[in-house]
Amino acid sequence: MRVEVETLDSTQVKLEIEVPAEEVDEALEEAYRALRAYVSLPGFRKGRVPLTILKSRFPEHVNAEVVKQLVFPAYEDALYTKQLIPLAQPTFDPPLDQLKVTENHSLVFTATVNVKPTFDLPDYEEIETDKTPINVPREDVEAHIKQLQSQSATFEPIEDDRPVQASDCVRIDWTCTLENEALESESAQDIDIDLTSKDFHADLVAGLIGIRVGETKAIEVNFDTTHRVPALAGKQATYHVTLHAITRKHLPELDDEFAKDLGYETYNQMHGVIWNNLVEEERILQIDKQKTEILDQLIEKTNITIPDELVDQYVQQALQNMHKQLKAQAQTAEEAGINLETLPEELRRDVIQQTKQNWIFEEIAEFEGIYVTDDELEWEIRRAAEQQNRDAQKYADLLKASNRLEDFRVQLQHEKIYQFLIQEASAKKSLIITG
């Protein structure tokens, strides 16, 4: 089989493919033999129709069968021979329904297809990331323990008959309403509040000052657009508050008994474990930051073009999936917090970013020999199952049944690639300011 490649641009090629006459003749013979086996015509028994009659009566059928039998295998062989990775279905010329097969003649056609481009990886040392040793000061540990102490506080009602002051703690019921509808998730009963804490909205705290035990008051609270509850973000809600008591806050002593109440043996052990946990949290945050820095630089330093057709295909599929999900949940886009005007462009950016990452990581994996073995995959599945309190075998079966096993392997491979890149990258130089 002859294959010639014409590069149209960095992501598109045209393959001219010639299937030898011998293969064409074999395919024609096989097609007529298969046709003869089940065709019956008046005057002939099944399997006995002369070849000349079959050729005159069924040329279009045989032509279509031979084209189907020859074209796609030849196209796949051409891709394999030339080491090309297709990104979409090819366009054939002539179109397959117009392609004619002739006995004793080779079959020639072209296939134009978008392919994964070739590109050069940057030197890993050109990538810089923060490798500052993790340091959690003792003061941060003490502050964390103070938070635990505050969370373990008890509140005792005081007997004074007076209005609420800014330095008080209070016990209240509240019902949150938005546009005259109660939000159960944001309502509470017999909740203790320290008005000096920064955990509560300033509008709510201000509204509580001055009321007396037994009183009920409606307090308007204005939330900014970054509020943790999407339903309240950027909205004004009304809190109907009933004051049950003004209270005095009692903090437990920071001693061994306090530590035992939290599941530790001694205060010193608790202090050490918390310190180690905070260091581990900082390490995880640093790794996440390193991954982001490395990926951004890799993409910036690697010249890759992604075909618009491929991006459009992914974007359209994502939009279709989103509309199906909204319909299944009986939600509008606005109710789900989705901006349909900006969404397509956001999806395009995500698709381009993700595709570039996948291609770069595939190249690194092949060049550096970074793969996930079956044993590593099995071990990671067991570890993931234990973290979720699930049976390892059932979890593995679920991944297989939902066709997510290879996705899991790729995820693990990406983690190994990140570890390799973090190790190979140069340490970001610290900015030293002198006075």
C-alpha cells in the first residue's frame, strides 16, 4: 500500500492512499462470493447465480461493500505507518459514496484529517516554582488551639435586666427569609453568638444591639457577591430574631483534660499533632500552588495549536450536557447561577487549557517513561477505597463498569508527572528587599 502525506498546516494533513490492485481484486471476489451465497434469482438456485449476472445486477451493492472493506482499514494502516494521531473523523475525496472500485485497478483516494501536532517540550530547568521550606510558626499553632478552645466554650445566662451590648454573647432563634420565603438551611434555634466574633455578619450584630430578652426583631442583612451561600450572594435577606438570653462565655482551660475531651492523651501530644497537621496542610497548599505555576509555564513555553473544529466540538458537547442536566433538575440557567452569554467562551478556555495539558503530559510521559503499572493502579484503588470506607474490589468493579478505570490511571499518571516536574523545576528566587 502506498501512502503519501501532505502537511496542510500544523494540525491538518492530507493522506493520499493507494490500495494495490491485488487487494482490490481479492475484495471484489470475496464480496461476490458472499453475495452469491444468499442471492436467489428466478431460474437459479441460491448459491448458483452466475457471476456475470451478479455483476450486472448488483454493481452498486458490491462497490459499496468493497469500499467499506478496503477504505477504513487502509486509512487506519496509513495513520499507524506515518505515526499520526487523528483528532476527528476524516474527510474523504472522493466521498465514499462516489468512490468507484474497478477490477484489476488499484484504489486511490485521499483523506484529510486533523491530527495531534508535534511540538518541542521546554527545558524543565526553565520552569520555576516556589520551593521554600514549609514553616508553620508556633503562634499559628497557638491561634488554632485558641479556635478549638472557643468552639468548646459554654454560655451561661446572666440575670441582668438590660438591653444587648456590643460586648455581649446572646442566645437566639433566627429565621432567615429571602423574598418572603424561609431558608431552612440558614435558620437556627437556641444558637449562642459572641457579638465580638468576626464569624457573624456585621448587619446582624448591629441589629441585635439594644434589644431585650423576649423581644423579636426583623433585621435586614446585605450579603456581598462572594458569600459562601450562593442563594444569598449579592442579596438582601431578613432575619427574624428572638432573644432568649444574654449570656456569659466560659472558656475551658488549656490543659490535659481539654486535650482528652478532643480525643488526645495529653495537651503536649495535642499540640504536637496539631502542629504536624498544620505543616501537612501547608505542604498540600504548596504542592497545589507548584502544580498551577508549573502548568501555566509549561503551556506558555510550549507552542501548540489546537484545531478550532476540535474545540468547537467539545464546547458544543459540554453545552448540550449542561442543558440536559438543567432539564433533568428542572432548573433554569439563572437559577443554577450559569451565565449563558459568557459560558461558551469560558468553556473554550477550559478546553484549550485541558487539551494542552493532556498533550504536554502525554509527551512527557513517553519521553521520560512515566507510567502507572497495574500493581500501582491496584494499590491506589485500595487506598482510595479505604479513604472512602468502601470495599476495594467493589470500588474497582465500579470504576470498570462506569468506564472510569483508565481515567483513574491517567489521573495517577498526571500526579507522577507533577512530582517529576516539581523535582526538576528550578527554585523560584526569593525577593529580598533591603532598606
